[in-house]
Amino acid sequence: MKRRNFLTALPLIATIDFQGLYFKADQISSNGYNWSTFYKREGKVWGENWDEDMQLYAQSGLKAFEPGIANIEMLEKLIPAMKDNNISMPSLYANSVLYEDSQVRKSIQSILEIAESASQYGCRIIVTNPSPIDWNKPINKTDSQLITQAKAMNDLGKKLKDRGMILAYHTHDMELRAGAREIHHTLQNTNPDYVGFCLDTHWVYRGSDNSQLAVFDILKMYADRIVELHLRQSTDGVWDETFSAAGDIDYHKFAAELKKHKTKPQLVIEQCLEAKSPVSIDVVSAHQKDLKAVSQLFT
């Protein structure tokens, strides 16, 4: 099927109005993963002492935080430190295993337990990236596994909606393999009333062989599903230390497209470091710059 025919054939997406329903669009967060990469560069471990970490986090000027939560015990240790530093949690990130029937129930139950506790602290968005078969090897899920995964996402999303929360589907680069069959199947075969979309712009860029066009195509196709953005910039394919509108992804154009679609997602800074990233700034100063740049661009 030619691309223009494929786009025409996509079903119309009748969504609920996510924007402003459960969260404030101007409550900018940072993901914990980027902080962990700065800590690693300094020989430290993010999350070993939440009291100290949240005190440092508050110095950046950020008032909200999106943690990556592995279990309920981790969340129960984190929330008191967030309270002490007046840091809110509009969203959280949790991995899941949803492609195998034998693991679906346990994975959904774990996320629901985390969500129940997080909701008491004001969390309204649960971001999940259904885990790949292998994080390090290019092993694609079968059609049967993708069908199982989409059904599980619907089930989880419905259960979260019944609790007044939103499920947001997140991807890395591997979901863009094989014609992006995983990302398209998931979003084309889940109910928009139950499953929103967390668009991680740079993983779409990298998963499409460093294609900015792919980022804008995904935005156009699924704008009505986007409830959250993970924001990262790079130069010549390498992650920068700080976020800026100019770079491999034209975020001036991206912000304009969001405005055109009247999409106002939760904004989450995820400006991470990798091996070839520059070394010139500390974690607090970097996130101060990130916050200023994102605020000026999107709010």
C-alpha cells in the first residue's frame, strides 16, 4: 500500500478531551532518568538518598517530577522526600511486560498498586513502555504477541480510567523497527478513551534512522492521542547536555504543530547524557537551562 493510501485508510480517532482534564499543561516535569545519567557521570547513584536528591532537584526550579517507579516500596520512600521539597508528581513512568499472557496479569497488578498509591499524591498519568523481548537484541514481537499486548494495554487503560487516571503509551527506538509495526498496531488497536500517547520525540527520531520527518509524521497521525511529551535534543545525532529549540529536531516547528492541533500535553524534560555527550555543566545548572528553554517554547 502506498503511503498516501495508508494514511487515508487510518481510522478516525474519536478521543476524549485529555487536555486540561487531569493535569495542568504548564506544570513542567523532568524525568528521573536524565538525572541518573548526570549522576553516573559524576560517579554517584540517583535514588540512593531521596532526601538529598529531591533537595538538589528543587534547586533547579522544577516544581514537578516524573519518577521511574519499579515497585510500590520505591514510591513509598520517594513521596515523603517530594513532599518535604514541595515537588508534585503529575505523572510517573513504569515498565510493563504485556506481550506474554503468562506475565500480563502480574504486570497490570503491579502498575495498579503503584497507581493507587501515586494517585493519593496527585498523580494522574501513568506512562508505560511495554518491554521488548530483549532490550539489547533486535528481536521483534510476533503478530500474536502484538495482539496480546494491545489487548492488555486496553485492559490496563480501562482500569486506570475507572480510577480517574490516564494510561500513556511510551516507546523507545525498537518499536520503530519493521515499518514501525509495533507503535502503529498499539495505537491503531487500542481504545483512545483508555490509552493515550506519550510521544518521546527523540526515540522516534533515532528509531527512524535519525529522521526528523518521522517525528512530524507521528505527530500528525496521533496528535489527538498525545497526553505527554518527553523532550530531548541532539546535535549530529548525539544527545546534548541541555535542551534547546535548535538542533536535530526543529522544536520551533514542533511547538507550532502542537498549537495547530490544539494539543497541550504534560511536558517532561528528558535531556539525558550518553557516551559522546559534551561535558561542560552540572546537573542543576543544566536543568535550570532546560526549564527556561521548555517554558519559553511551549507555554
